Amino acid sequence: MGGEEVKTTEVIGYDSSKQTYFTISFDNQGNAGAYLANLRDCLWTINGELERFMGEFSSDGNTLKGKWELLSDGSSWQPWMDIKLTKEII
């Protein structure tokens, strides 16, 4: 990311009473984050205090493409990064 290698571990859980996912992530740069996420059809959304993501899974479920945004000045969302994740089938 930005010329740096960032390694992240993420734990994803599901709260059946709220019908929502929750995630906690930790990276090798000392950052941690907690988020709420939802999956509706093929649309995966993640919301945190300062970051949010909206992406879509491919019809075969092997690829997720989407955009992250950062909250700037406390009121407006700005583009942060585009991602494409592909499941490697071994």
C-alpha cells in the first residue's frame, strides 16, 4: 500500500440477533480497527468511525472489487483506495 508492504489479520464474526457482521483488524504497522459489515446479495459494506468500504463480489464469489473512503475534516468522505481481492484456488 503506497509502496509499503502491509500485512493484516482480520477476525470476522456474525451477530445473529442484529443480523450484521463485526470485524476487528490488526496490521504490522501497529494499527487496529473495529468495523460493522453487511452482506446483501453480492454487495459487501464495511463501516468504521473514519473509514468505509463498498464492494461487490463476482457471480462466482472468487473476486471482490470495491472502494475504501476516509472521513476528512469530520464531515466529508474522500476516496482512499480501490481494491481487488481474488481467491486463489489451489
